[in-house]
Amino acid sequence: MRFSLFVHMERVSDKTTQKQLYDEMVELCQIADRGGMHAVWTGEHHGMDFTIAPNPFLNLVDLANKTKNVRLGTGTVIAPFWHPIKLAGEAAMTDIITDGRLELGIARGAYSFEYERLMPGLDAWNAGQRMRELIPAVRKLWEGDYAHKGEYWSFPSTTSSPLPLQQPHPPIWVAARDPNSHEFAVSNGCNVQVTPLHMGDEEVEKLVGHFNAACEKFSDVRRPQIMLLRHTYVASSEDDAQVAADEVNVFYNYFGAWFKNERPVSRGMIKTLSPEEIAAHPFYTPEAMRKNNVIGTPEEVIARLKAYEALGFDEYSFWIDTGMSFERKKASLERMIRDVMPAFA
């Protein structure tokens, strides 16, 4: 099982400038590159300082000039916000500029906050249907001279300009949760990204079960790869792990508030959550975060990841967006590289 880094610029206050956040993100990616991680992933979000990522291709092109070996992945572009011709061309240009290091992750999106601003009236179902129409169209555009007449897009014969460097095209990843999403990805030869979010390992087993069932159903298709994305903190001690559990709990309270889309937002930042509101959450707790996420000493993290490797995951992505300070993120990532990854060499 190989390892990657999943990272955004993130903030819930304006105490840190956006330029400083970007520089810190780049440094984390460089640490991952020097440390032998397989890839770095960054996503697409709009109008949210919680995850600042308006166009991941910009970030990846910059990172290509500041790293040497890591693959550069979109984790993920939001399908309904892209026209197939535009996505095919921008992804191909990114693949050329990065010298064939692009991994193209695609999802339907998750935040109604973004839907109602970029595509008012869009819901999760139609976003998913757009993704199912988009991916085959992008592939055909990379083949060339493709005309499309679908439910969401129609265009006369067109070829992506440019064409990607990787042949036949960069690897495509689909963010999947329900069985239908896994079946779509596998039947179309796409790799799969899964995350249990705040839930425990029973959710991990359910997600890999969906993937395995899809692989069985479409056994005539070459088995794609599957990546697990989890919030991870490699601690220096048990006390340090408990601090991380508190920090990740605050992160998920903000994640949940953004997801519900009921709280006031001003200048990209959601109204601050009070300690009382965080303590009153019905299922986000530091205890649950400590138990469910991969938080612990190197020995504990190794044991947890060995179990994931045994389940058949090809890649484990270290989700470093946690609301904690840059210094704490950096120290955890360095411990991951120094104390955990050698057990999987």
C-alpha cells in the first residue's frame, strides 16, 4: 500500500493570510515529495475559506515546479461545474505541464452552499448524473473527433486541445460512496476514492465491500485501484493524540456546519462556533474522533494501516486538513514519513 498527502489551504479566522496558507501548503507538499510519498491531492471548492481551492489545476501546475517525483492529483474537481470540453482541455494541458504526473479525481460535489451559488437548483442526484455523463465524454474528447448529445451537454464534433501527455489518458478517479457510484466507476475503468469521514472502521469495511462487489459484477473489466482517505495524525505521545482529537473534533464541527448550510457566512468564513455549540454536537466528540480517525502513536497508526492494507487498499491518503497549526501538521507528517511509512516499504 502506497501513501499520499491530501491537502488544502484552510482557515476559520483571518489571523493567517491566504498567502501564508498557500506557502505552508506548498511546504507540506514538498515534505511529502522528499519523504517518498506517491502523490499529493488537492480539490476544488468555491467561496469557502474552510477549504480554499478554486481551481486545483493551478495549484498542481505550481507544485510541478516545486516538487520532483510526486504524482499530482485533483481530489477532486466538481463535475457539474465543468463543461466536458473545458475539463478535457485543462486537464490535458496540466498533464503536459506537469510532465505526465496528473491524476484526475472527479466527484459530484458535497456542499449545497456551492451548488446554490454556481448552479442554483442543483441537487446531489443531478450532480451525480452530470458526473456520469461528463467522464465518458472527456475520455472521448481525448480520443478525438467526438460529437456529444446528452441530457446536460451537446456539442458537434470536437477534439480536446491539447491532448494529454499520458496515453491513453491520465488515470481517472471517482469519489464514491453508494454501491451505484462504485459500479459506475468500476464499469467505466475508473479508480475509486473513498472516505468514511468521521465514521469508524465499520464504514471503511462497508465502502471496500461496495468496491469489491462492483469488481465482481464487472469481472470482465480490469480491476481498478482503490484509495482510502482519512484524517490522520501521528502523535508524539498519548497526550499529544488527545490534543489532536480535540482539534479534529473542532474541524468536523465546522465541516458539519458548512455541510448543513444554515449558518451565516461573511467574506468566506462561517460564523464562529462557540465552545458550547461544539460541546453540544450530538455525535461529533473528541472521544469519537480519537477512536474513529487514524490518530495515535506511530505504533498504533502502523497497526491501523496494516489492517487497511489487508482489506485491499492500493493507496492510503493522509488527510492533513485538521484545523490545527502548521507546525503541528508538519510534525505529524514528518513522523508519518519517518516512523510509519518504513513499515510498509
